[in-house]
Amino acid sequence: MSLFPEINTENKLRLTLTYLAMNILREDQKDFDIGIAALVNRIIAYYSTEAKASISIRLSEYKKSVESTLGDRHREIIDALVSAEKKNLMESVPVYRDKSESFLLRINNSNMFLLTEDPTSGEEEYYSKGIKAYAEALVEEFCRLPFIKRERIYYKDIYDQLAMAMKNEYAVYIEHSFGKRYLIRIYDLTTDPLSTYTYVVCRLINMKNKQMNGRIYSFRLSRIEKVIAKPSVSGAFTAEEKKSTANAIASNGVQFVSDRINTIVVRFTNEGLKMFNSNLHLRPHISKIHDDGHTFEFECTSGQAIFYFRRLGATAKIIKPAFVAKELAIWFQNAAETYPEYRNLI
């Protein structure tokens, strides 16, 4: 039985999804800057091999595991275990009855082959309603993953190339979404403390003379458009470089390691001091406390200072440097202009 009874000669398919899944897809469209058809095609290509909804793949893995444990002499036991697991897998795929919105998309040729001609594909046994039911199950499952996992699945091809370069200690060129190109040595593929986004922590290599002692940088995974391997250029880190990079991440946060360190002078109100003592997430390192007890100096990046002190609002004022104070003032001004009807209340 073909999994594509609903698809016409142009490989088009209409999916009907829940409100939750549609909202997640729309948010991911914005974050990943891509159309919904391309997003769903990536979900099929990169997530089908690990999804619970891919029952034939999960059952095949289970069968191999049982056979390697029990051997061929226990065929009846193996068959019984596989049969029970098959039932469990089929029952574990949720049926979402609150479907809300449908849309038409084109299945690309590689996914067409994956779902209809690939000898490892056998989902037709488990989805009697065809590819529509299977694709909907895949997308619904994907949309219930945390964003950090969805990001790594969506950028799986880029992530895998970066991970391979890091493991084998060779350099890579990356092409950034801003149009710039960098030659880098990869220190780590990690997340910010709240596991919001995936970052590539690295050191830049001079592209002209291949000098290794470049600045520490971090790039959002989703901002990298292309990776080109350079096995001829070492990507190894010395023990001292590993230590200094780890210290930079611990001090500044993975989001801000690319920025220059500045001396940030801040004056707190009494309430601001209380908030400062209770807000520990990405709090900058104190380098000096003035005699008045309310003026502090910090050694951190401008990005970290703005990220942290805007949470304290009017209870903390950045005194120096002026460019950081100005940037924060503009942020507050833009926020206030969102509510013009309340301007006269201040």
C-alpha cells in the first residue's frame, strides 16, 4: 500500500494540525526565517528517523536489540516481545482530535523517496489513512519538543558538521546570516544557562595568515547558513586556551563572550540593592564597591550589562560608560513608547 494516496502528481499534501502545533510552527517560521512548507519538509527529513511516530523504525531497533540479547535460539520469545512492543508503539502515538487548521504543502523529492521508495520505510502498516496521518503525527510530536531540541533538529545538517569538526579537531569556515565569513576553531556546542538557544563557542583564525590566537566568539546556531570543512587547518585548543575560554564563558555568559570587557559603573537605590542581591542569573562580576555603598563597578561586556540591569529598571542607573547608558536609555524609551496612552501618568 502506498503512503501517498492523498498526494497528486505535484507531490502536494494537505495537513490538518492542532492550534498548539500551528502556533509553534508560526513561531519557528519567525525564528528560523523560513516558509512553512520548507519547515515541514525539514521535520520529515531530519526528525522521522528519531520520532516515536516512526513506528517501523522504532520497532526495527527494538527487534535488533532483543535479538542481540537473546540470540536465535529464543525465536518464540523474541516474536512475542516484538509483538507486544508493536502494540505499545501503536498505542503510544497520540490521536489529536482537536484539529483546527489545515494547509497545503509540497513534499520535496528526497522526502518523497524517503516515504515511498526507501526500503527502510514501512509506516504504511501502522498508518492506514496514509501519509497524511503519518506526517501529521510527525509534526505534532515535533511541535511538542522544547525549542532547543527543535532548533537542533531543524539545523541538524549544520550542527552535525560542526560537531564532527570539533570531535576531529579541524577548522571550518562558517557563513553567517549577516553575510560575513569566518574561519574558526570550535571549542563547544552549548546552550545559554536557560537552554534558550544553541551557541557555537569558538576562536577566530586569521583567514590570511592562519594565525590561531584569535578572539573568543559565540554564534547562534540558527545564524549560521553554511559550513565548509578545512581539515588541513588544525582546530585543536591548547590547555591554556581551553582554560581561558571556559573562564570567559563562566564570567560573561555564552551569549556575550564575543563582546569586549568594559568597566561598568552602576548606582543602586536601596530597592535596587535588594533586587541585585536576589537576581543571580548572569549577574556581572563586582570589581569594586564605592564608599557610599550604592555605587558598584563591574567588569563585563556591554551586552551582559544591558541584559542584566534592564531587569532592575529604575532601581539601578548605569553611570559609565556613556554608550552603554545611552543604549539602555533607548531601550527603556522604546518600551515606554509602546504605551503612549499612559505617558501622562508619570
